[in-house]
Amino acid sequence: MENSMVKLAHVVKRFSGERDAAIKDISLDIKEGEFLTILGPSGCGKTTTLRIIAGFEHADSGNVYINNVEVSSIPAFKRNVNTVFQNYALFPHLNVFDNIAFGLSLKKVDKLEIEKEVMEMLKIVKMEGYEARMIDQLSGGQKQRIAIARAIINNPKVLLLDEPLGALDLKLRKQMQLELKHLQKKLGITFIFVTHDQEEAMTMSDRICVMDNGLIEQLGTPEEIYEQPQTKFVADFIGDTNIFEGVVCETHNGLCSIKLKDGQVVNLIAKNSSMEDTVWFAVRPERIFLSQEPIDKGCNLSVHLKERTYIGSVLKTTVTLLNGREIIISEPAANRFAFKGESDKVYINWNLDSTVVMKS
Ligand SMILES: Nc1ncnc2c1ncn2[C@@H]1O[C@H](COP(=O)(O)OP(=O)(O)OP(=O)(O)O)[C@@H](O)[C@H]1O
Ligand SMILES: [Mg+2]
């Protein structure tokens, strides 16, 4: 069993004067060497969670463990955790060398040892030769690398990264995502990474913790989060999806028939559903296919074509249900459905295992 590196148990945090708690009740177990991303919209409590782990903020109740030690009474500087902030927080009056050396200098480490370590860090972040530069002579991406070098020179057990790539342009951002991921695997340090960008979270993480409104909505691998969203919030937040609402009108052999709001009926695999239950389910746009006639598998709906748009290699089609609700379909452009005749009336179909039933 892998060692637990950071563990939160029922952590609650309310800022004084605020009506709602910023962190309502969070439990989370992060393994040694794991790359965990906290993903969620602005204000959901990501930074507060990191600050509680780092020791800059105290929980009102609940426990925080680092490497199996309860750390509530241990100050930030003794926690063996380092933080990379979004604005880098580098020292503008020091050059690159002194910025990276800062932590070791404080600890009064031997000068030759510091020099050796700093050079090693510069090599790791691919910034050899820049040691004499001042911070304002660096590009955004270079500053980012120096901030990371400064944070890992102390050899922390855990590195906390709060939207560290937010200020970079898209191309550099993508490059830094891969570099950071490689660096993390090479060093074996546990990374807790914060972002509100779902694609970034999918690219980099071993597991993603989706947060909303001070609570964890779902914790899982990128694939689980995308393919099996457990709540409407997660399904909506992670990529495009189509969410349907209906009422169980028949149950038979592990399947049930759901009457949608537009009156049409589809089949679902929905365990534990009884008659008259309201059910929410999601189908990803790339799991839906179009046809001229219904394909009889109990997962087809009559729709009207509204719009088709090319976006690079995929063709995005919008159709409407009988009550006007829009459904999005995404097809590979090279392999698209061709409309015959004049009619805009077509069918959308999916396989039974393409539907994900959610907790309401
Ligand atoms: N010092 C503070 N005093 C009062 N309220 C605060 C304080 N810090 C944060 N909050 C509130 O706590 C909630 C969570 O804030 P937090 O900074 O953790 O969000 P976040 O998920 O990091 O958002 P963003 O993506 O915008 O950085 C917000 O409603 C915020 O207004
Ligand atoms: Mg934040």
C-alpha cells in the first residue's frame, strides 16, 4: 500500500465575518509521489485548501496530516512543504543565483555546497548560464522555472503549486505542463497543483479532485472524471456534455425506460431506480451519432437539425429535441454523417454504455 503523504480529515474553514464556510468539509488522501490536481471554479476554495496544507491558514476543525504526522500545531516553515505561487513571488533585488540559494542561505548551509546545489537546480529547470541575471531580465516562462528551482532546492516532501502557469501564453503553458509533469516524476516529489483549467488538469494529473463551493464533488483519475462524472456539476465542468432529465416510466431486466421532458422515451442501465424517480444522465457529444432512420436499440431520439460547424478536425452539430432543448454532437470531420434529402428531421443514437447516470 502506498504511503499517505498529505491527508485532510473533515477540514472546515470559515473566515471571520463570512456567512458561508470557505471549506465546508473536506477529506482527501494524497499518496507519496502522486500528482494531484485540485480543479474548480473561482472562489471554490482551492487556494484556501493549499494554504491550510502549507500552514499559512488554520482549519477551524478537522485534521491535517503530512507524512502521517498531525501538523495543526506545526508552523509553516517546519512542514517540509514548499509553495509556488501564481505571481512567482521572486525577490526582484536578488539575481537568479541568490533567489534559488535563498532557502539554503537562511539555513547557513556551506557556500560550496550551496553553489553545487544551485547549479544542479539550474540544470534541472534548464536555466544553466542564467545565474547572474536579475529577475526583471527574465521572460515569464523563465521566471516560472526559477520559482520552481527555488521551491525544490530544499528537497520538500510536498510541492504546492497555485495556478503556476496562469500568466503564460498558451504555447508556453503547454510546454511547461509537460516539463512540470516530467520533473515531478523524476524527482518523485508529491505535487498538489491548483488550476481552473480542466484541460490542464487532464493532461498533468494522476488524480483530479474537482471542487465546488467548498466541497469535493469528485475525486478520481482523469479518465474516471471524464467518463464517469458522478454529479451534474462535474459532467458540466469537465468538457462538453449533454445532460438529460427524465422520469422512470418502466423498469425491466436491469434496464429502465426514461420519459424525457419532450415526451420521448429512452432506455438506460440504471440500477436502484424505481418508477416515478427523476433521473439525470449525461452523454458526451462524441458518443452520439446521427442517422436518417432510428437505429433500434432503445437509445434513439427524433430531433431537428439546427446547425453544423467545422472546428478543425471535428464537425460540431447542434440538434434540438421536440421541446427545443439543444443537443451537441461531435463527429470526426473525415467520417461525418451525410444528410440526404431536404428534411431536417433526423435521429440521434448512442450505445447503452455511453450514458452516465448521475446523483441528483
Ligand atoms: N482572507 C479571507 N477572508 C475572507 N474570505 C476569504 C479570504 N480568503 C478567501 N476567502 C473566501 O473564501 C472563498 C474561497 O477562496 P479561495 O481563494 O480559496 O478560492 P479559489 O478557489 O482559490 O479561487 P480562484 O480560482 O479565484 O483563485 C471565496 O469565497 C473567498 O472570497
Ligand atoms: Mg486561488
